[in-house]
Amino acid sequence: MIQKDLPEMDFQRFWRRLQQIGLNAYEARSYLVLVGHPRFKALELAARAHVPRQKIYEVLDSLVEKGFAQVVQEKTKLFSAVEPSMAVPAYLARRQQVVEKEIHEQSRLADALIDDLNSAYSEGQGGRGTLDFLRIVTEPSQSGAQFRAMLADVQTEYLEFSRPPYAVDPLDEALVKKARERGVACRLLFERGPMDPTHRARLREYEAAGVEVRFADSLPMKLALFDGKQGLIALLDPVITKPSWTSVVFTHEGMGEAMHGLFEDHWRRAAAVVEEPEVAVAGQG
């Protein structure tokens, strides 16, 4: 048994959990040995932690860099553990900062990549196909991205049927307010259901901004229509038991006109906002 103060079962459990948060096997073993002792010389630690002697200095340097170990300088260099309640949160906070920085940089590179690839894609298609105005999307995240892109570009009118399950929540979508601020007429028709206090408050903010909202007992589909000519239609899969939507993305004036008429018909028959509405948390996916 490597660690005299820890039963072997506990040692193995802690060793695996330290690896799960990011330490390698040698680092995890060394830290567990340090935790149970005041201080160690490097080669003494190598023997107790079963780390190769030629690797122990590299392991200790890494533990110091990650904030799990510290150097105690006496006649010879000694190493001790940093208290777990300080080491673990600080390490995770640093990892989070690194990940967020990487994601930000990847997003910046992705924006440029999308522009370049879209140009190559358009050239590679060799002209429009017979159904370029229709596209099937089954992945909710892609439906949400398409929805946000069209909402960001809408110029005159945004209409929506909203019912569960949701991929995007219009009441939590800042792009709706931005659209209203630039003069876009916004009308949201929700399928009636329970609503939490947070969403009720946001609904009142929308009304104050000029967004029109009504509620229907039921809606035939999910629909988002932009400028009367492009949008998404989401249909519930009738086969599988778990609710799942398949979206049709379209850019077609005739389709847009038909969907506009369908929306107006349900809008006329829907109820206006009441003081304490019981409506579903909204979204388009």
C-alpha cells in the first residue's frame, strides 16, 4: 500500500477522481502521498508514490504549476501538498479560464472559416437545385442556429407559433428585443401552459417593448416566419415515443404567404394577454 494513512480502497478512489479532474496518473499518486505527510524530498516521494525516479522532477514541477504542491526551501529542496480546499477550486478556475479563452478563439476562427467555406460551397454547387428553397434539419442545435440567424436579419415582420419541446426560447432571446428596437413588427402566439414567474416578468418586458403576444389552446406546428418569405416549420415526429421535431427551413414567397395566412387565422382566434397568464415557456427549434 502506497499511502499509509489511506486505506487502499480510498487511495484508489481518490486517485481515479483526481485523474477525472485533470491530473495524470503519476501526478495523482504523488499528490495523494504528499497529502498525508508534512514534506518530502523528490526521490523519497518517487519511491513512495511508485513514480520512476527520472520522472519525479517533471511530475513535481507540474504539480507546483497546477497549484497542488509547493516548494519548501531548507538545506535541500522539499515538497509539500497544497490544502485540497485551496488547490482543487483554484485549479478548476484556471482550467475554466483556459477553456473559455480557447472557445472564444475557436469561435473567432470559425466565423472566418464559415465565410470562406460558404463561398466554396456556393461555387461547388454549380447553381441552384430544384429544392434549394427547402432544407430539412433534424438536429435541434442547427435549428436553433438557423432561427437566430434569420431573427438577426429580419427587417419588417417576425411571427411565431411556439409550443413544446423548445430548442430556443423567444422570451429568453435578446434578438427579439433588438428586432423590435429596429422597428420590426413582432407577434408571438404561444400554446397555453404553465409559466414560471421569471418568464411572466420577461413577457411584461416584451409587451412594454411593443411585442404582441397571444395564447392559443393548441397549435398545429411550430412556425417562425420572417418578412413573409422565409422561416422554419417544425413538425412533431409521429412515430417515435419521445417528442422530437423535424424542421423545414424555407425561402419561398408562396410558402411564406401560405404560412402568413395560417398564422393570421390562429391569431384572430387566440386570446390576448391576461394579468396572470398560464402559458408555456416559449421557443423555436
